[in-house]
Amino acid sequence: MGIVIKSPAEIKSMKQLGKKHSQVLKKLYDFVEPGVDAIEIEKYYNSLLKEYRIKSACKGYQPKGIKRPFPSTICVSLSGECVHSYPRAGVKIKATDIVVIDTVVTDGKVYTDAAFTKVMDGAEPIKKKLSSTARQALIDSLEYAKAGNPLGMISYTIERTAKDAGFDVLYDYGGHGIGLSLWEEPFIPNFGRPGEGPELKEGMTLAVETLLVTGSPRVIQVDEWATRLADGGYFAQWEATVLVTKRGYDVIAGLI
């Protein structure tokens, strides 16, 4: 399936879902504090999903070629961990941690995807700078999420913002289309050239995510899902689901 242009009805449904998703994220952000067990994050998240009458699209997700379905309703990465990591009982947030939370939700018809990074007060300055840069890279890149622009402008801007601050990006992971399924075309890398990629069109819905690291971007698989950085560095992620319009973009879900 190629790039899907959403109908007005589908966009309306995504916005309704995204509003709930963003409210869940705000509460989850406040919940993430030193001393909280990682598994308690998932339990609290599940209670919020029940409260807002939406569902996680993560647990049980099993793309082709993967033997084991994703084991959790939420992705939780603590210092040293990277993409697609998940909460484990007995692992508590430390006062020096950088914590990445990634979520995908559905109402049974449409999907939205959003992530945030929260840095604990006792963390080193490099972790705080990494998170703030990842968030700024998302904001900067979305300035080009406008009908008529090439997708490459988004990717190029993410990489430029990261490297200008002294960081690198992950090269094997990135954002993607979303809406009628959890993952749609196009793939949105965190690097590229300004004129590359398909032309953005009104009605496209994108999950734009910035994936920044402090050192080497080489990722090691811990298991079929969980990962860590090979050099023991730190990882930050910010992500929002957005609608491409003629004048720019509308945020459907996210904390930006």
C-alpha cells in the first residue's frame, strides 16, 4: 500500500482520538518520577486508557519476520536503553535517569502515535540538552510539514538540528505514516537531503519522530524488541502525529 490520503471523516476521527491520546500523555508525563517502578508506568497507562476508552496498539503487535509479539502496551526506555524497549518489574527510575515513553493508541478504527522524553532533576546536563534538542528538532522539522514540500526537508532538518547541537541520530529507525493502520508509508528517516522524498500532500497524516543519541548511533538488540546503544550513550525521542495541510501542519497527538 502506498501513501494514504485521509478523508475528512477519517481526519475527524483521528483528531478525536488524538485529543484523548494527548491528555493521557500529559498525565503520564507527570507520573514519571524517581522511585517509580517501570512496570507501574504500564499499569498507570493502562488505567488511563480504560478511563479514556481507547486501546494500546502496541501489545501483541507482530510485524512480518518477528517471532515474538511486542510484550507491553507501552515502550519505556531508561538511561542506556534505546528504541522499542519495554517496562520490566523491579526496574525503578533513578534520580539521574532520562526516560523515554513511546505510545500508540487506537479506537479500533484509526491510530495515533506520540512519544516524549522526561529527564529527572538529578540527571547530568548532557541528558537535559539531549532531550531539549530532540524536542526542538521535532518543532523545527514540522515547519516543513506543509503540502508541496518534499519529505526530505523534514528529515534533513532533524539531522541538522541534532548535529548542530553536537548529537547524532539513529539511521535505521524513523517516523512513518499513520492513521488507518499503526504503520503506513512513507518512512521518515532522521537524516536526508532537502529535495529528496515524496511530495507532501494535503490530508497526509504523519508520525514524525526525532531519535537522538549522545554518541555512536549503533544499536544492539537485547532481544527481538528491546535495544540499547552500543557505546553506552543516551537516547531521547520526541514524536507527534500531525496532519499535513496547505498552510502547514496541525498537531493531532503529542506534547509539543
